[in-house]
Amino acid sequence: MADHPEPRITLHPLSSRVRILAGKTVIADTGSALELREKGYPPRLYLPRADVAMAKLSVSHTLTHCPFKGDSTYYSLPDLPDIAWSYDQPIEEMQAIAGRLAFDADKVSLEVE
């Protein structure tokens, strides 16, 4: 029997409620988060854009590329740059995170109920 290497990235739907706060301001509130686990990185929660207060965020000039997910766009608050990112057109294997936002846990508060 051949050994199958563990995938580099796995996705896990969460049934918990997730809220993202910047100070006391709620930026996102969802019951439909996806937890992305990538080897060598802490787990990240990707939230549906419909559950994020997109009107409070502006697109940043920051762009990055991940060979395992694709090109990302960053989002900022007026006083908090690059608090979130999104893969709008991820690679084929990561289509489940397309358009979802992940938030920088060092810049916002994350509540999981």
C-alpha cells in the first residue's frame, strides 16, 4: 500500500459563529467560516465577503503571491493598514476560498463562539 503524503493545505468548514472586531467595531460576523490549515503557518479563517462590512474597508496597494493559493489583494481600515486579504482568483485547488477574506490576528480581535 502506497503512502500518500499529507496535503500542504486543508480546508475545514466551521459551524461556530466567528466575529472580527477592530477595537469595538464589528468588521465581520459569520456562521460560515472556512478554516485553512497550511503546513508551517497558523490556521486562518476565511470569511464570506457577504458577512464582512466591506464598506468599512478599502483596497490596499499591497499585493502578494502564494504559489499554493495564488495572488492576494489586501484591505485596510483608515487607521489599520492591511488587516485582511483575499484571493479573488485563487489557483484551481483553492477555489473554495475565492472572494473570502482572512484577517490578520495581530491587528484585529477574533471571537469564535
